[in-house]
Amino acid sequence: MPVDGPSVMAAPNRCHITAKIMQIQPSAKYPDKWELEIEILTSESLEGPNFATAGQKSRAFTFDTSVAIKVGNVVAGQAEFIGSRGQGVFQLTQLALSEASP
């Protein structure tokens, strides 16, 4: 995720990532939203620019409760970067536990 430069909204984008869950907590504002800190392990562009880079740590969120995730899990799914440089976040959808999860 870019961190320097002018604040410009991200173009429509979507990628497939695998990521390790570093932190997870329920949103204080929305009961069905989970706020995450992730480390991106792999990333493959699906549509538009790819804002996810392997090795990058980033903020993310999900409304997807189809899979019970916890700190240390490795998940796979789609990510869309929402926001602007330095203030953006990834929205994660279609999550599944990766075979690399403990």
C-alpha cells in the first residue's frame, strides 16, 4: 500500500491474496465488522492496479464471518484497497483458511 505522496483515491481494484492475521478485533462501531492487521504473503491482481505487496503489513477489515479466523491463521481471499495513499485499508471478502494455517 502506498504511504507517501499526494492523497488520491484508489482506482477500482481487486486482487487475490494470502495473508497472515497479525491482529483481529471487533469494530467498536459496527457489530458485524472485524478490524484486522495483516501481513500479505502473496498477491495476484484480478482487476485494476494491485496495491498489495508480499511482505507488506496493512490494516484490513472484513464482514465475512463464514470462516472463524484468529491471530496466526493464514487466510486466502479477495482484497480491495479502499481509500487514499497513507489512509487506505483493504476490504477482505471470500475468505478461506489457507493450508498454511496452524
